[in-house]
Amino acid sequence: MSVQEHKRHARANLKVGVISASDSRNPETDESGKLIRQLFEAAGHQVNYYEILPDEPEKISASIAKNLPNLDAIVISGGTGITARDRCTEVVKSLIDKELEGFGEIFRMLSYQEIGSAAMMSRAIAGVRHGKFVAAIPGSPTACRLAMEKLILPEIGHIVSLLSQ
């Protein structure tokens, strides 16, 4: 079956979750979380879970494990850089059954086209946990828009459809 044929079977109206991993954001200042939620909703999906959590592995891991069974996907923004507090990449790696290596590779390539060599410091990651899609993307609104518009939204319905087979 061709990619186009597979995409015809893409799921719509998904139930998604958004986690903002940040030690400094609150609901009023979480631009990236708001943007991700708006983009999901504009694409016809339901944001059934949203939370701002400190970039603490135990809290993020527990939140994913608790909420993902009731969702089709979770996207985490923040915590994918190289500072000591950036630990979302490790959390996602520890939880997923399969990594979608191409996600991080393509994200960094697209990011390089926009910001140059600083893109190498992104540790964006995506994968599958128990048949559900999980992605961790950088926390800047520009990076969130890039990941959502160029990677996640064009494929998430197709990914969820494949995972539900």
C-alpha cells in the first residue's frame, strides 16, 4: 500500500495530551503549551489533558504513564536541550517501546535550515509506548510550531491509525 493510500485511513479527531516541562512557566506564560494546544484543536483534535510540570523525570514519567492510556498521543515541550535540567529526552527514551529515529533527525534538519548549527543541541525525540505516540520537542514557540506543522500534524493521524491495527 502506498503512503497516500495509508494516509487515506488516517485517524481524525484524536485525543491528545500536552505537557509543558518547565520550572518557570505557568498557564499565563506558557506560550508553547498554548500554541501546541491551538494547533491540535485547529487540526480537529481534542486536547483532553494539559499540564505544566517541572523538568523532573519522576513527575514527567508518572504523568505520561498515568495519562497516555486514555489518549492517542502526548507531546511534551521543553527539556530537550543540553543543560543539566533538560531531562525529557531521557524520560521518553526510558518509556518508549520503539523510537522513531527519523523524527529527531528530520526535526534537527528542518531546524538547521532556520537557526543554523545551534540545531545540533536539540534532542527532540518521538516514539511509541504501548501503541501510543509520544514526542518530546524543544520548548521555544518557534521550535514547537516547526515540530507541529512540519512533522506531528501531517503524520499523527497516520501514525495512530497504524498503531491501532
